[in-house]
Amino acid sequence: MIAFTVAGFTGGLVDEEGSKELLTEQGYTDIVIGNYDWWGCGENDWWQTEFKAISPSGQEVTGTVCKGLWKKKTIRFN
């Protein structure tokens, strides 16, 4: 029951569309969106969306797109 509640809660805090939009604008391709990333962003970031993509230079990268209520989206790399 608790796992279901946690999964339901964090599922709403993954911004798949916004993350793909930001990564595409920055030149990333073959974007694969993952789950909520518990430890990928700062304490003021509510949306924490894992991703894997190909960078503009052709390398595979992984990271998290972070977004807070009062701040714009940022990309953090692993």
C-alpha cells in the first residue's frame, strides 16, 4: 500500500514533455525519459525527471531534468 502511494505521488512529479522539450532545444537526441530521481536535484526542485540521451557531440549521457515551483528547468548530468 505504501509503495503504491509513493509511486502515485512521485509519478505526478515527472515532467516527461517538459524534459524532452528542454533537452531537444539544447541539441540532445534519442531521448529516453525515466522515472522520478529521488537524489538527482536540489531540495527546492519538485520535478526530478531521469533521462538518457545522445549529446550534441554524439556521446551518450544520463542525468536529471530538475524544476521547482519558482525556478526554471535545469539539466544535471550523472
